[in-house]
Amino acid sequence: MKILVTGGLGFIGSHTVVELQNEGFEVVVIDNLSNSSEDVLKGIEAITGKKPLFEKLDLREKAAVQDFFKKHADVNGVIHFAASKAVGESVGNPLLYYENNINALVYILQELEKKENANFIFSSSCTVYGQAKTMPINEGSEVQPAMSPYGNTKQIGEEIITDVAKVSGINAILLRYFNPIGAHPSAEIGELPLGIPQNLVPFITQTGIGLRKELLVYGNDYPTPDGTCIRDYIHVVDLAKAHVVALQRLLNKKNQDKVETFNLGTGVGSSVLEVINAFEKVSGQKLAYRIVDRREGDVTLAYADTTKANDVLGWKTQSTLEQAMESAWKWEQKIRS
Ligand code: WQD
């Protein structure tokens, strides 16, 4: 069983390659290294004892995608992570996001639709829900107008996959992630810190290690118990394991529809201040932070209803917020040592 993982040297991709290899799958990775490094292959090998096949290519090059699928005609499944994912950047540079996140998806699907049967796992996001009206958020919650071009590419991607699956041998599972955090407990792989982190947890650990002066907390005047926003922070290893379970569901033809959707979260909401407290607890040090104005585009509340993932997919998270934070902190200390 050869599985293609696009973006397989990225944060969630690399952790998923580890779990696939742990399950005995043969993995081929495509990555254009725009937001990752080939060194990640060494980390994957250090954990699993096996280095995946690797092809450096840009999925925006249609001919390169066609050549890849000619060379690797035995690929049975694809887990598609490769995409640009910075919400703020997407507002200022929408065409980079539409070209990279949509064209690449179309070129891959064009190759898969030539096959009798193809299995496709799509990296989507809870961002498609915007500010959901009810909590916790289940898969039937209304998909709201996207608040950024990034979020729009995830919505459009889901729609493209749904349309293509209806008229091809493609079976797909859309995985809507909540907030992935942490790193592999071995600290051999983790979130590569390129530039100033947009996300909360890498900014916290970089502040803790002394790389950043202080964390700016974007608002404490939200209608929540402590005034800061609430999110569902999920350990990246738990998230990676969900991808293997979803792929096996398709490979074993257990799917009930051509396209299925699952929310992947812990089901527990944590506020920004609670995440800071988790860091202080696991690191034994105080974090320097300051409350500032709200960040444009932030929703107040987002945490998952995990019923469908638990009962239908047969997957649930194992790690707590503190365990995830501990792995993030261990990774930060490792890469700065
Ligand atoms: C979490 C909370 C911030 C940084 C984003 C994407 C989403 C998904 C996950 C890809 C918010 C607060 C943050 C900081 C802060 N990515 N914060 N100071 O925005 O929930 O989701 O990442 O799919 O699509 O939108 O995650 O980590 O940026 O923010 O106070 O320096 O932390 O206001 O309340 P977010 P985040």
C-alpha cells in the first residue's frame, strides 16, 4: 500500500508520515520545501527507523504532478496537506492562496479520477464554520461565508472534492481540524519556526525560551469566563493518528458515503489564559504577556463536538492540553539547544 502524503515534511504532514510508517504503510512524500526542510526526513527516520520516499516538487506545476503519478502509479491513497495556511497572509496575497491551494488540488484530483478507485483524505479546517452559532460544533453546523481567502480555499476545496467524487471512483474524507499544537514526544519532529509565529502556542514557547520579549494576548473583553477567546487545542500526534484511521476506513471500504466529513478536536475548549497557565505549569516558569486589543477576524468560541469522530470514525484524542504543551516546550528547547 503506497500512500502519497503531500506537504509531508510540514507540521501535521510529518507527524502523519510517522504514524503511517508505524502502521506499515509505504509512504511517498511530496513537498516543495516552501515552509519545511529536508531535515525533517531525518527526524521521521529517527522515530520510525525508515525514511519515506521523497519527491521535491511544486504541485502548481501540472506537468510535474502528471509525471509523478506516472512514476508512482501504485499509489492507493493520498493525504493532501500541501497548502498555504497563514490566515493573515492570505488576506494580503489572495492569489497566492487560490493558485497554491486550489490549482494543486485540481491537478491531483485530475490524476486520481483516471483511477478505477482512489482514496483521498483532505486537510480542512474548523475555520469553515466561522463563528458557529452553537457549541460544541458538529459536522452539521452551518458553513459560514469565509472570513479569509485561506478559509475560502478550504471551503472551495471541500466543494470541488464533493463534485468530483460524485462522478469518479474517488472516495474522500474531509477532516476539519481545530487547533493543532505540540510535537512528537521524541522531539525529533515538530512545528518548524519560520518567521514570527502567527499561532498562540509557538509564540508562547518562543517567548518562554527568550526568543520573543512577551506574548501579546489579543483581547480579554470577550464574552467568556476569563474574557479571552476559547479554542479546542488538539495534540498533533492525536491528529496524525486520525488521518491513518480515516485512510484505513476508505481502504477497507467502510465509508458510508463517497464523501464523509469529521471534526477533529478534543471536545474541550480552553481560553488563551488557560493555555498560558498550562505552559507555566509544565515549564515551571512565568510567561511574560500583555493584554492588547482584539485581533481582526478572531472568533470568540470554537470547540468540537467529537461524537461523530468517536462513534463513526472510531477515533478519540488521548492527550491533554498540558501533555500537548509539554511536547511543544520540549521541542522548542530541543531546537534552540
Ligand atoms: C488562538 C487564540 C488568538 C496568537 C488558526 C487558523 C485556523 C487554523 C488554526 C489552519 C486566538 C490568540 C494568538 C498571539 C494571541 N489553522 N492569540 N496572541 O486563530 O484559532 O486558528 O490556526 O487551519 O485556520 O485561523 O489560532 O493560534 O492564531 O489563535 O492572543 O500571539 O490565541 O487571538 O484567540 P486560530 P491562533
